[in-house]
Amino acid sequence: MVQGTTSDAGKSVLVAGLCRLFYRQGLKVAPFKPQNMALNSAVTEDGGEIGRAQAVQAQACHIKAHSDMNPILLKPNSDTGAQVIIQGKVFTDMDAISYHAYKKTAMQAVLQSHQRLAEQYDLIIVEGAGSPAEINLREHDIANMGFAEAVDCPVLLVADIDKGGVFAHLYGTKALLSTSEQKRIKAFIINKFRGDIQLLIPGNQWLQQTTGIPVIGVLPYLQNLHIEAEDAIAHTSNKNIDPEIATLKVIIPVLPRISNHTDFDALRLHPQVELSFIAPGSAIPAADLIIIPGSKSVRNDLAWLYNNGWHTAIARHLRYSGKLIGICGGLQILGSQIHDPQGIEGTAGSSKALGYFSYQSTLCENKQLKQVQGHFFEQHNIHFSGYEIHAGITSGMQQYTALLQSGKNKEGVISADRQIISTYVHGIFDHPQACRYLLDWAGLKSIPSYDYRQLQEQSIDLLADTLEQYLDLSCINELIEK
């Protein structure tokens, strides 16, 4: 099990790299995260919903993602509550206090899923959540040491040196654990190091002498690594845009409950796309393309768009021939009305949407979860693939030209003036043909060959190569053999 001293310490990335590394060694490997809190999710082969990071880790293992890989997924829908998804299916909404009391029951589902994976795979690499040293969350813990104790699992503890205070993070985390939990930590790993390793050696030696736990690796800061984020929005891409080539300016509002913003990683890393996430309170710049992203609380995020002047900015953008895309919650926002009669995402009621299409969306309890593939409705030779995750049913779309064809089903729409597209399909930019087609529609010409999926694979391989070079794998192999 990989645990971290903080959120964003590198757990997800380290697990993905270890998955690929041990896959290369011929082991049948699977990832596992007992409990995840994230608004970036993926649809699995068995029709469930899990954290996006576990889907990427499954890709690193060259296996299909399954709901057992992340049996508890919490999707925040307010500052104090979340939708609880158990083994891929929506269970209920709970506030933090209610869920804390429910964790003893949730652990049963966690152990069931873990057992099923253990029966199928040689090795399970487990990812913790947040920090194991959160004293207020220790009771009935299922995310970190509580799980490790339940299944008798050794732990690697990783810390991000780029945040500063790395030795305090590692030493302090261990000190706050119980005696049995401290014994579970078999090794420390330091992540995102820049500089001369010789300057770090005295600190590593002190840490081992003081705690009795070795530092088995200092991983360098990898500038060109791309592993999809679990939740935090990556505002930069570490890419240099050639001033001599044509580019497309794309802007996306950072909605308060934005979900599946990994939809746009393919654009963020594209060599001809200048993508910006526009934070609350920021000026809305001119752009070639505006994308309204997915939302976990679509009526509240619609109100936020109105309150922050996006309705005016979008109208001006369209007057100047800009292009507009709505994805999932964005699709609903571009319609005429959004109804929530049962209070699925908050207070029951209806909201006037932006009105660029006359269709209406009604939120309901049964979430739509499916993987989809097919071709563009007007271009049968242009293929797409992706997934749908939404709690709404939209009616009145048949009067418009469809965007996509998946089997016998039409999906999404394009406006009569061809300026606006809406779709429920997440991940549509990941497919190279679809990405090229949509960027051409948005006004980008002379598009070079670009395959985001190949870029993902290159990053996972780079990560595995780095771990092989900088980790003491004999220590990890010894733990596995036990």
C-alpha cells in the first residue's frame, strides 16, 4: 500500500508507475483504492463509476477498469456533503458526520472488493487517501491504516519535497500513528526532488537513524510527465507553443462543482492549443472556443455562471463568430430549462438555462453510466469513444442535427449555424480523430498528427522507467515475496 503524508504527495502517480513496472515483470497486477473523494470519475467495463486515477492505474496494468478497484467513491456536492457511490453504484447522499458513522458498514464493501481482486491477481497495489495522520478521522478509518491493518498490508510512505518540510512530514506522520501502524511503514519515498542529491543524504540518514525506516528512493521532478489528476486542476502544461504555427485559444470556466475536467487534458497538452481555466473573479478573455464543462451541481453552477457574467461573455463571443461546446452538465446548461423536482442536487425546483437550444433536462435518481463509441453523425469516417456519467434525462433534442452516432443511438446536437455543440460524452477529445475533427470545426487549421492516448502511454512508461532507476526495488520485491 502506498500512503502519503499529504494530499497530492504523489500516491496516484507512484501507484500507476508501480503498476506498469510490475506488469513489465510478468505479474498480473491490479490497482485498488478503498475510498476516494474526487469529482473526476470514469465508467468501468461493468458499468460502474470509479475515481479517474484508478482507471489510469488500470491502464498502466493493461487491464480494464472495474468497480472493485475503487469500492467507495465520494463525490462532493456541497462543502459538507457528498454523493456516496459503493462498488460503482450510487448509494445515497450523506453529510460528513453521517458518513463518518457509516464507515464501519462501508468497510464491508471495501473488503469484499479487495477479496475479489485478490482472487484474480498476483499483486494488488493499494493507494491511500489524504494522510493517515488525520487524527480526527482515525476512528473507523477505511482509507489508510484502517484498511492496511484489516488486510495486514505493508505500507510505503511518500512525501512531496517540492512542498517543503519533507522530513517533518515523514517524521511527524509516523509519530502520530499507533505503535502497530508505525510498524507497518516499511520504507519512505521522497517525491519531486530537484537539485544535487548529495545535499539530501544527511537528512535521509538522520531520518533512518531516528525512525528505523529507510528512504528507498528519491524521485526526481519530472517536467514532462502527464498522469491524469485525481481532482486538482492542472492550470499549466509545461509546453512551449511555437509562435510560427497556428493556435486556437480555448477558455473554460472553473465552476464551483466542476467535474471531469480531465476531459480537457488532451487540449491542454496539444501543441497548437492555448487553453486557460478561468477562475472565479478573473476577467473573461477573448477566445476562439469556450467550453462549459461537467458539473456535480448543475443548477448551482448555472447560477454561478450568471452571477459571474459568463452569459454576457458567451453572447458576445458568439456574436464575434466564436465557437461554444457544452459537455454533460454543460449540455444541460446550454438548453432552455433544468428541472430538479426531487432535489437530487440541492433544493428542488427549476432554473432557466442559457437557452441556446430549446431542449430541457430533468435530473433523476438513476444515473446514466456507460461507455460509448461510434462516429460523427455527419462524418461516418470520423470515430469517437468516451463515456457518459449524468443524472439527467434531456428531451427535445431530436429537432436538431445530431453530433454523434453510437450504434442505433444519436447523441448530442449541433446548432443550425454550426457555432454550438453539446454532448453528454466525456473524454471525446482523447480520441485522435475526434480531437482533430473538433479542433478543425473550432477554427484550427493545418493540424499536425497528435495522439493524446499515445502521450498517456509514454508518460506511464517514463514513470515506470524512473521508478526502476531511482527506487530500491529489492526492498519492494522483498515485501511482495513475504
